[in-house]
Amino acid sequence: MAERKTSYQWSARGFIAPGVIMVAVVLYLPLLWTVFLSFTQYNGLGSPEWIGFDNYVDMVTDASFVGSLSNTLLWVVGTLIVPVGLGLAVALLTWNLAGGIWLRLPFLIPYAVSGIGVGVIWSFILSSGGALDQALAVIGIADPPRWLLDAPLNTIVMILASAWQGVGVNALLFTIGLQSIPKEPLEAARIDGAGGLRLFGSILWPMLRPLSAVVIGLSIVASLKTFDIVLGMTRGGPGRSSETLALTMYRETFNNSDYGLGSAIAVFLTVITLIASVLYLRQQLSRKHEM
């Protein structure tokens, strides 16, 4: 019996091995190479030159990096407040309505647009003399804010542009969660006089907590890696006032050909994304065990 079990184990390992090898080649080897490059000076030509922690020292002492980190943190907060918050509001307002799916559909359509496409659309609207400025001029506002030129306003309007794309899918996910809630607790709560915010706080939100953990976790990771919308709308400018960490990594690596510093930023971004994910998941799991 033990021999047969061992035979099954080796057969299973044989089936799993190609997938494990592919993951190692596609994911782990590039990660290890990036970590190695972060300790070197390398411009893409010749051999990397080992310089230790110099890239990390240059990174944390660079004012532009500090600005990118601040913008990235602003993206994290803004993404949690706007797309996730509005998605939850849309779901709550439409899930019990007849034809609610048609009310959610207009919010979901922008999700099919790529991040660069969203950037191009909203840069046309928000650029100086663009569609929004012309509309404001019609109603007598001749000196509107410089939406994409002044920091941190440019980051804030880009978060709103990202919300235009992300509200629909968050609303869809929250609607799925609301539809999975049993009717009996809701009916009992309504009989006891619960409604509105009390019903939401006492019944709906606790039952949505497992799904909300997924939605918020994905939003945190996505906001930490924000790149395409910023590239499409401001390219990190003016100057470098609206750069995020992902765009700074791209600029240093591919524009400045400083693969060592770009790799250091990539490692830093990976580490803070991992830490944020682990801390958030541990908090959610601890809450689950307390319940």
C-alpha cells in the first residue's frame, strides 16, 4: 500500500513539474535577475558592475523618488475612496431595483477601455483649452484650474479618471456579493425596524466583508502599480510632479538606461506591494477568527 502511495506521489509530481518549471523560468528567474541588477551599475551593454547598495542610497536620497512615493500613496488612498466607494454605492442603489443591471451597465463599459485609452480620452477632456475648459467657458468660467499642470491636482484628476474606469467592475463584484446574501436575515432585520445605514452596518457590510477584502486588496495592489493612465495623461509631468513609482522605474530603466537604479526601484515597489498585501490579509484573517 505504501509503495502504491509513493508511486501516485511521484506520478503527481511528474504532472506538476512542467508547470513548476515554467513558473520558475517565467517569474522567479527574472525576479532574481532584477534583484541582482539592483546591486549593480548597468546600462544594458557589457557586463553589470557590482556597486552594492549605492542604487538604493541614490534612490532614497532623490527628491523625485520621494515625490513618486508620495503620489503612489495618494493613488492608494484615492483608489480606495473613489472607485471602491462609488462601486459599493452603485451596487447598493441598484441591486434590488428591477432592471438594475441596465443601470450598472454604463458604469461597466469603460472597464473595456485600456489604461492608455483612458489616459488619452481624459487628457483630451482635461488638457488646457480642452473639452472641459471649453464647456466651462460657455458658462462664464474663463480661468479654470490647470487640471494636468498643477500638483497635486493633476494626480487627483487622474485618480478620478481611473475611477471612471474602475467603478463599474467594483459595482459588479459588490452586486454579486449582495445577491449571495440570504434573504432571511434581511427580512428579520427589516421586521425589527432596521433600515438604511443601520441595515447596511449591521447586516450587509459584515456579510460583504469576505468579498470586500478581495476588492480592497486588489485595489491596493493595482494602485501601487499605477502606470498606464499616468503615462497616457501626463507622462509624469510637468517635470516629474505626477510620477508614480512604476513610472519612475520605467523612466530610469528605459529612458535613462540605468538598469541598476530601475531594478532597485522595481525591487522596492515589489517589497512594499508584498508587505501591504500581507498586512492587509493578516488583518482580515484575524478579524475572521475573532468572529
